[in-house]
Amino acid sequence: MHDDQVASEVLFRIQTPNSAPRHIRVIALTDDDTEVANCRAYADVEFVHASEFAALLQGPDASAELDADAFETWLGTPDIVVIAAREGDNASAVAVAAHAYRRRGVTVSVVVNPVVDPVVDPVVDPSDGNGHATADSLRPYSTMMVRPTRAGYLQDLLAALGATG
């Protein structure tokens, strides 16, 4: 590489990528998601379960109108939300939260892992013609949706966002 090429390329280099401190929140749609469990070492990432929000929506105190304070408390103030799901998870409750985050301008990334082996993990029946129900229900509220083909993508994504463990 010539010196003149290096000088011209400096103009386009990012000096401090992902340097801003972020408040990252991971919402797991499945309580026993192994992808999320493998990421628990990130001390600066907040992990919550969608079932907590679903309970808030359908709890014994739930009225026609959700308690605004409880709703705000659960949502918190993250800069980035990552929803970790497996295809076949029920995303109806967390879609409400994702919609609220997007209205606030919060980046919402969704990682939907496919069912690896339908015989071992019969969450989704691929023959039913609706093998993308989880992704489809979250797509309108996501800034970025990823359907990885290998395990470990969530961990890679958090590291790229600057999470430290």
C-alpha cells in the first residue's frame, strides 16, 4: 500500500467505533434460552424475560388500561434493546414493548434463532406453513432483524455493541 492511499483513506476511518457508553437491554422471549444464558457474563447488559412483561399485561391487577407507572418502570431507559427469540416463541406481549421503544426512538434489534431440530425441539411445525410467526410479529417494531444460521450470534452482537464482560 502506498503512502498516498493511506492518507486518502484516513478521511473515512472511524476513530472510536462504538465508543459511547450504552445501556443495552436484552429481552429473552424464552426463559431458558441458552443463547441468552451464554451472554450473562456481560456485566453492563441488563437481562429481562418477556414473561415478566406478559405478567404485567395479564396480571390480576390488569385493567383495560395498563398502569402507566408499571409500564414505564418495566421499559426502563435503554439506548438499545435486543430481543432474543427462537422461532415459535409467543412474541405478542413483547411486541407491545418493542412498539413503545420504537416510538421513543430506541434501537430495537431482534435475533430470531431457528428451531435446530424439530424432532428434539418441536416448538414449530415447519409443515404448518407459518414457520416465521415470531419473526413476523416483531418485524414491524424492529430496527434490525437477524435470523442467524449458527449459534453464538447474540454474543457476537453484544460484543460489537461494546458490551464488556
